[in-house]
Amino acid sequence: MARRSTMLSRRGLLTGAAAIGGAAAIGGAAALSGGLSACGAAGATGAADQIQFWTPLSGGDGGTMAEMVTKATQGAAYDVKTTTLVWGEPYYTKLAMAATGGRPPELAIMHASRMPGYAPGGLLDSWDVGRLAELGVSEDDFPAEIWKKGLSGDKLFAVALDAHPTVLMFNPEICDKAGVLDSDGKLLPTESPEAFIDLISQVGGQTKDTPPLSYGYLGDGAQMFRIFYTFYTQHGAAMTFPEGGKAEIDDDIAIESLQLMQTLLDGKLAVQRNDYAAALAEFATGRSGLLFTGVWELRSVKEAGVPFDMTAIPTLFGTPTTYADSHAFVLPHQNDPDEHRRDLTYRFVADLLKGSYDWATAGHVPAYLPVTQSPDYAKLTPQSHYADVAEQVVYDPEAWFTGSASNFQSNFGNAVQPALMSGKDAPGAIDAFRARVDRLLTTRNPVDPDGTWKP
């Protein structure tokens, strides 16, 4: 796709950026009205050898990234000024405004699932894959699906730092007593819903007052969609959302996937109505033996001091898939990029990728294969136990309104949460989800000036 020179007007931006998260950011224009100057002030205004780098990473992730930046810049011919902004829709709104206003940073972190909403509208510049290859970063250095996710058309717009999949944590002490571990201390394989339910039930014999599987979802559409789409894609199916058309969803597979979630949430295998924090606390205090969660919880569970290990969610419907997203490096669009700074940006990204062993301490799986295939990584536990999940990741269905921190997953949660709470009417929940997606598909991408969808 050729780079588009058309730029949005300020009025169009205030209308459009508010809708980036899913065409439903009520009051977004008011929230953005003072943002253009602020974004410009944080843009590319530093010294000739200074790279402006925006991230939404805070907490432990932010500290780890700061350490990686420090290591990468020691003795380097460049400096990096990192700006950490509020995670979620405010971050993506500011990024869109900065790129449109002509004062973006040289580099930013974006969830790979959000790229389709930005690249077609000209808010990102593509990467020169030849220059990356000269620096030791090429397609062969990444799992196929992770590299592919960074493409829009035949151009690369996002270079993945990691995969952060949904996984199954387990307490090896509880699971050993339940007899569900093999001689290597791994969970026994289960290849069907029935076998998985049987394994959970066996673990339940050791957890007494608490159901054996912890899974929190109340008010958390992302948490609901992660498990649902893992089960859905394990059928070998996908969802397609053609702009201006109708959602292409296999109803039978969607209903079966949702019904399995209902079966797990029967009050005996898992608490029927639980939120994310409560489910995490169950596992982190040793009251349950299994936990559906993301790799990003590795630190919090480790700090709790409970014995734990991590593995892929079992393949229950034949096709090994796991829902995930990726933190990725993007080049916010610049009308007239400084070629010297841009080259330094390439060098910085290559240095971060090569030093991403440290990023694994946050639980994420580094996307750069020379790291995860190294002898040092093989000794890293439990991270090395689930590194192969990066080879089977699936992302949100591709559309301008999907992805992390968008309203798409909230819409899914609003449609299916009543069915999970009641254990009833999975078909009605899927119908409601389809209707919500179909409404979004009639809405034009607010950051694509000509309204043409180019996946």
C-alpha cells in the first residue's frame, strides 16, 4: 500500500480519534480538545542524536523496559528519551493525534492487534525490511504468525517485541497430589473437552472448599474473549469482519465454544461468577490448583510465593492455537522524517530485540527467536516451559475497531456475560455479539480518509 499523503483535518481528527477504540468513545472529542499542543510538546524536538520513544508500559513492565533502554544505549551513538503515557484508549488517541499533527515521536509501542486501525489511514510509516536485515532483524527471526501480524498489504508496519498469550497456570504441589502430572512435572495432556474436565475434577479432589479452576471474567470483556477465541480457533476456524459487510462467524463453533465456558463455570469446576482479581487471589493464595490468565501475571504470582508453573491452554478441538497479542514497535507517521534519527531508531530497535531476554522476566515471550532459542533462555523457568506458545498464537479478528484497549472486546463481554452468569442461552449470546459487530462494520474507519479498507 502506497503511503498516503492525505492528512485529516483537526475537526476530523477530533471526531475520528475519539472513535478509534470501537466507534463508541462517548465524549471523546471533549477529552481531546486540548491534546494537540501537548502531543506536539512531547514529539520529536530533541537533540540530533536523541530518539523520542513513547510507550504505554508502566509498573513492572515499565521498569523492565527502562532497564532495557539503559542497556541498549550504554556506549551507543544515540540517546533515548522515553515518555510513558496512560495505557489504553488515551494512549492510542494521543498517538493518532501526534501522527496527524506532524509532531510524533520517532518510535512508539503499539499492540500489534491495533495496527490495522492505523496503517491504512497513513498514521504509521512502514519499516524498511532491508535496513532491518542489515542490522540482524529479518522475517526468519520471528515466528511466522507474529511477523505476519505486522504486515498491512505487502509492507511491514509493526515489529513485534513479544507475544503475551493467555496460558494455564498450575500449582505443581496440588496437581502432583491429584495425580495429573507426568514424570517431568508437566500436566498430563488432554485433547478433548471431556478429558480436560476430568483433569480439573481430579484437581478438585485436592482443593476442597475452592473449585479447582480459577477464572475471573465479570466486567472484563477481554478476559472473556481470550478464552472464547482460543476455543473457537482450536476448531480450525476464524472470524472475518469485512468492512461494510456482515460478520463471518461460524455459529455452531461459536456456540460450542461458549457452552464449554459455561460448563467450566458450573460452580464446581470454577466459580460461576468471579472477577479477575478474585480468581487471581484464589490461585496466588494456594486455594485453587489451576488458573486461566495471561503471562503478564508471572511476577505477581511469583511474588505471592505460591508454587506454580505455566503451560499452554490444552488443545481441546484439534488445532493448536492460543489467543495472544504483541507489544510491537511502530514508526508514527512523519511528513518529513529526519533520516539520521530514523536510522538511529532502526539501530535502537535492533538493540532492544537482541537484548529482549530481559523482557522475559515480565512473563512475555520475546518474539526474536535468537533469544528464545538460546541456551540461556532454555534455563529460564517457567518461561521456557511455554515459549513454544508463540508458534501458535492467534490475534483479534482483523478490523479497524478490534485489538487491545478497543471497545470490541467490551462489546463481546456485554453480549455474552449474561450467558456465562446464568449458564443459559449461548445461541442468543452469539446472536447478540454478531449484531454488535455488524453495527461496527457499517461504521467507517475514522482515521482512513477515503474509507477504503486495505488489510
